[in-house]
Amino acid sequence: MNYFEDEKIDEVERKNSAFAVVRALREATTIARRRTQPTTYEQTLNMLYDLDEELYSKVVNLIEVKNESDTVKYYKEKASVVDDPNSLFTTTPESLLEKDIDEHQEWLKTTDDASKLKFLRTQLYRLKAARKFFSPKRLSEHKILEHDFFIAKRHPFVQKQIYEDEQVKDYNLDGERMLRLRLLHPDRDEHILGADLIYEIFDLVNERVRFVHLQYKTWDKGVLYLKQGNIKDQLNKMQSNLCSVGFCKSEIGNNHSDLYRMPFCCGFLRPTEKLQMVQKKLKSSGIHLPICEVMKNIGDDDKITKSNSKGRNISSTVFSELFIENIIGSRWHSMNQLEEYYEKRDIESLYNNIRIHAQEFPILSDEDYARK
């Protein structure tokens, strides 16, 4: 059974995990699009639908928050009462609503004077609003990213397969760039571990890459207890696979550059608020806290709060811009180093679950390719 449908797993846990998928995809597309405004909730779900229709339906069923009006509750109760278990046809709230909507529309045709049938019109409005509750979400036809079918992926690294049985989708980006997205999702509870997003930016001409790894966690009123669940194991895994192998250090062995920038931190904890959706925008305010700063709290307070992370974090509103401008994230590494990293640590089992793996490549012109 798919993890997101497994009722043996706590629903709150599944909701948080589903929301992490959406948050990670939102952050990946926000970085890729180079827009001042983050990707909206509706746009993010459009992308999820484009990547995996089956997973989209499972995630939406968990995170969609719909308020039931009295009219909705009435038709749910009515359907449960009038439905005949011996009948070949099931009576649904939708079928009862459609019947009453048709009836009200016929009544309203009897006069052109709207003022005479004011209450009938009001009730028709309520019935139609209730019908929308039961209707599946209609995704906008406008896509935030268009599929790439024509880019010549001539660089050997771009042609390589990273994951077994992987499904990859490529998208066109502004500025002669392409985005490759891999959406990975678990089938078992024990696979809900590790990084939720890996984002890599490539320089194919100079054969180099820089990256950032993000781990999303939901905190309650600005507090995240590190003893909770397997958070410590996840953080230790990120630290051992990034910090301990030197990815956060410069070529000469320290974590600062000779240029103007922040330390070469490439692993971040991303505490975010609980699931909230307002006006079709994904609301997930929070911070980006370097793993090394998080580890300072283990064994001390054993919790992350807005207070003890103050001055040590990057706000969600500026993180993308800083990463794009190479002010945060790893230093540039050779692509050979990245391949060796994948091979030594087995990228698929590195975190057990990397929900979104995003790779941003420049589109090589003939002149660029000749320079290689």
C-alpha cells in the first residue's frame, strides 16, 4: 500500500509528509524560475500533477482543507438517509444537489423580475457553492514551466541515469536554462527519512556544480523538539554525508571564501508552520537553519525555537535569492567529485528518501560545446 494511503500510519504524520512534498517542489520551482514572488499553491499543485498524477491525487486528498457549510452537511446527511443499499445506484450528495439545482433554475425561469424570487436565487447560490465542495479541483491549463522536447542534451553527465527505474521530466527555463526534476516517493513508513529537496546548479562548460540539501520539518508554534520521532537520525545523516566529508569547506580547508559570501553551508533544516492555505497560496513561513547550528542544540535544549535560532538562520523570503547569487550553498565542486560522491554513498540510499531532486543546467550552444 502507498504510504500516503496507509491508515495504519497516523494521519497527521501523513499530512505533514504530503505537505513536505509540496513545500519542497514549491521551493525548487521558486529557485528555478528566478521570480521575486514565490510559486503559488495552485502552481505548485499544477507541477505535482504534471510530474505524477497518481501521487497528486493522494497528496491533495491529505492536504486540501475544505470548510463544510451547513448546506454541504445537510446533503451529506440526506444522502446517507435516502440511499437504498438494495438499489443498483448509489444516492450521493452530488446527485441530490444536481436535482435541486435543476429544480430551482426551472422555478427562476417563471419570471424576469429578480426581486420577486430573491430567496430562491439566494438558495440557488448556496446549492451551487455546495456543489463546488464535491467537485474535483480543476487545474489551470496554464503551466508555470513548459516541457523541453528539443534541447540537445549532449553533455555525458546530463545523459546519465542516477536512480534505478527513474522517471525524469525536463522543463525549459528563462535565460537558456533547463530544469530536470525527479519526484521520488516512498511506499513504506521507514523510508520517510532524510532530505526532502536536493537542488543542484551546473556549469557544464567548466564541468562544475554547486548544491543545497534541505530537510523540512513542521514545528508547533515555533518549537521543534529534536527528540521527536527520528529527527536526530535524519540530522546526523545529513551532517555525516555533507559536513563531515568537507562539502561545507573551501578548497583550502575552511568554511569561508576569499570572496564576499556566507559560509559554505549546504545542508539546512527547514522548520515551517503547520499546513495553512490562504487564497490559493501556499503559506509555509519559516526559516532555513544550517545543520551545524542545529547540532549545537542537540544535548543542550534538544529543541529548536524561534528564539534560540535567532541570528543563526536565513529567512524563507531571501533564501532562494542568496542561493541563486552563490552567497549560500556549497562551493563549486567538479562534476567528477559529485559523481564519485553518488557512487561511494549510493545516492538512492543516502537519505532513504529524497522527495525532490532538481538539477538546473545551462543549454549549451554549439560554441559552448566546442569550448569544452
